[in-house]
Amino acid sequence: MAYETLVRRYADLAIRTAVVVGAAPDEAEDAAQDAFVKAYAALARFRPGAAFRPWLLRIVANEARNRRRSAGRRTSLALRAAEDRPSGDAAPSPEQAVLDHERRLVLTDALAALRDEDRQVIGARYLLDLSEAESALLLGIPRGTVKSRLSRALGRLRVVLAEAER
């Protein structure tokens, strides 16, 4: 079935999107799964010729936001994008692996210290590797706002990282 192929193709991205938007890591899979069900039900409203990925990720983002709101609690961001992923190259030395892990922890902590909207725009552009247009659709903001919000968010991230180095 064609929809099953789409689910397989976008499942990991949907889960990472749910985490970036603010779903608790243990709820991200549920949010993604519910979003796929909602997307399936809404296929009749999908515009022919439109890109499927931003449309789906928008549904995932909305589901993740709804879950976070209904839970009534704020959660810290655990970035699945920062997990160790095989690179296809030779394994790094143990020393390099430790340094890489420490860098990821510093970055994860710095991102967690930012406001939600900062984490979301940085996550959309750099962790999910979405274009500005796709980020705008995902976040529900104009494309120009993605540029300005990203610039300010990266500035705040630099400050947090500089403080962490001290």
C-alpha cells in the first residue's frame, strides 16, 4: 500500500519532529503515530501537487503541541537527532567518541536552556534539515519570520554555549 510506504519513509522524521516541537521523548512516538492516522483521514483534503513532507510534519507538530498542552507540563528536550548514528565510516577512536558525546551533551543542555520557539526553529532547520519554507509550514509562521527568529535564536544559543565554556 502506498500509504504504508510513506509511513515507513517518514516515521523517524515524524518522531524527531514531535521531540523538537516539544513532545516528551516517551510520547513522541505516540504523537507521530496519531499524526499519521490523522493524515490518513485527511488525505482527501491534501492538495494535489503539494509537497507531502511539510504537510505531514505540520500535522505531527500540531499533534505534539496538543499533547504537550493537554499534559499541562513542560518537558525538557531530549534530542534524538543527537543520538549516535552509524556513519558508514570506520568507528571513531574511544577518545573521539567520548569527546563527541560530551559535545552533544553540551549542545543538548544549551538547547534545553533556550525558549521553546528558539529550540523549535533551530531544530526544524538544523536537526530536521528542513528548508526555510518547510520550517515555516511546520512552525506555522511566515518564511521571513523563520529567518529572523533563527538568527536571534542562534545568537542566544551562542551566548549559552559561551557561558557553558567558562
